[in-house]
Amino acid sequence: MEGMKPLAGKKIAIMVASGFIEEHMTDVQKALIAAGAMTTIVSPEVGVANGWHEGGWGHNFFVDERISDVLPSQYDLLLAPGGVRSTATLAGNAHSRRVLKGMLEANKPVALTDDAATLLIDAEVASGRSVSAPEAAAERLTAAGVTVSNEGVTVDGSLITMANTSGASEFIAAIKASLGAVVDVEEEAA
């Protein structure tokens, strides 16, 4: 069908808590929406979650659905941007851990940026995985049985991880491909 967007009908849950790295969420969200996906911000926060931007508090983002009400079966992909405060809140929330674990157990794509890769440990789905993660998270991940890659982006089955924004276009292309979209990586880099 000509003119059909490649991700039309795909539902993406973006799991955040206040302190998430704003650009890791907004850049990916914009690309997914442009490709036809529907995004929903899910969070343990009530009302809004506050992003972290360039060393300080960023914008407030409306929470579409409480994480306690989310079922992995509702979504085609889970995105969790990093951020020390956000990751700590999500790691301590049983519903966040349940959703992340449920998505991976159902072999649905999970995309994690920066230190959000450590959420795999708290969700008890880390051992044997390969991820891209910042140096600050590498020791904890390695101790949990994770292979930490020096690559900007790592794809391990349905798990897609990005260590920092230098691999953003590759990360977005991997997310789209995981959802069945045909992706031209050179087009993503433009």
C-alpha cells in the first residue's frame, strides 16, 4: 500500500520517571511518530514526568497511563530512556520491573538507552545478555552476567540498547527494524 507509514498501527510504551534523559526520549519518539507509530508515556509518576536536559530539569511530559495499569500485551515495543533519577525510580517500582520482564519474556522489542540497561538486573532478566551501556553502569551489569559492548548500539535478540547519543540514528533504525519496518540506515542518518 503506497503512502502507508511503515509503523502504522504499532503501539509503543515509553516508560519514564522524573529525571529521564529528555533527548533520548523525544528524538526517538519523534522518529517513531513520523513513521506512523502511536506512543504512550507510561510512568509511576502521577500527572507529569519531568525530563532532564543539559544538566538541569527540562520539560514536563504528560503521563498517558500509570505503569500499574500497563500490560505487556498492550504494546508492540517498550522504550526506556536512561537518566539516573528515572532509572532508580523505575528499578524500585514492581510494575516497571513486571512490564520490562513481561515484554522480554514475550519476545517483544525492548529499547533501553544509557543507564536504563541496568533495569534488566532489577527485572531479573540480565544474565547472558549483551548490551551497550555507559562506563558508569558497566561494572554493575558485568557483575550480573551481562556482556557490555563498546559499540554505540547493541541488538541482542529483542533487546536494543544504546550507550549514548552518538548512535541515535542506528538506535532508531534498529527499533524500526525490530517492528518490521524496512529501514535505510543512510536515510536515518540524514
